[in-house]
Amino acid sequence: MIEPLRTIHMGLSQTAILYFAALGLWALFYRVRSRPLDGSWYGAGVIAWLLMVLQLVSGFALYSQGLGVALPRPAVHILYGVVSVVTPPSAYAYLVKVEDENAKSMVFALVSFFLMGVVIRARMVA
């Protein structure tokens, strides 16, 4: 049971890297065109967040089955997972109060690229 779940966990991380890169480029595109982020972008952001929640759940299942001992630094890997799940709702909660739409799109692009880096780093630690 561990090997298929491990494959899913690794596949989700690769998907998250590509998805966050696309999300960041999409937000930059809105910024360059001086357009506010629309419902399509926010919907894609929710999908990215749900992807990270699935990643965290599958990682927790692997860790609870004893695979965490194989990680050189499991606490750091878990920390990256928690950061990747907490950051999107936190950024949204903060930026919903900002009225400058150009600033919102730029910060959401930076958050997307940051999360892409977090997932890449989590893969390097594993």
C-alpha cells in the first residue's frame, strides 16, 4: 500500500510545481495588462490550494505508515507541507483588503512562485 501512495505523493508534487508556475505566470499576465484578477484565476487558486491539501493528506498517510523514518529531515519536509497549505488562504485573507488590483495580481504572482519554490525545496529535502 505504501508504494502506490508514494507514487501519488510524488506525482502531486510535480503537478503542484507546474500548476503554481502557471498560476504565477497567469497573475503576471493580468498585471502586465493592468486587469484585476477575475473569478477564473481565483478558482484556479482554490484548485491549487486543494492540490496542496491532498499533498499534505497523502504525506501524512505515508508518515503515519512509517515512511517518515526514511526522510533525512522529516520535520523540515513536514514544515514545507504545512507552509504550502497555510500560505494561500493567508495571502487571500490579507490581500482581500487591498484595493489596488495591480498590487494584488503582483503579490499573488509572487506567492505562486514562492509556493512553487517551497514544493521544489520539499522535494529536495525528501
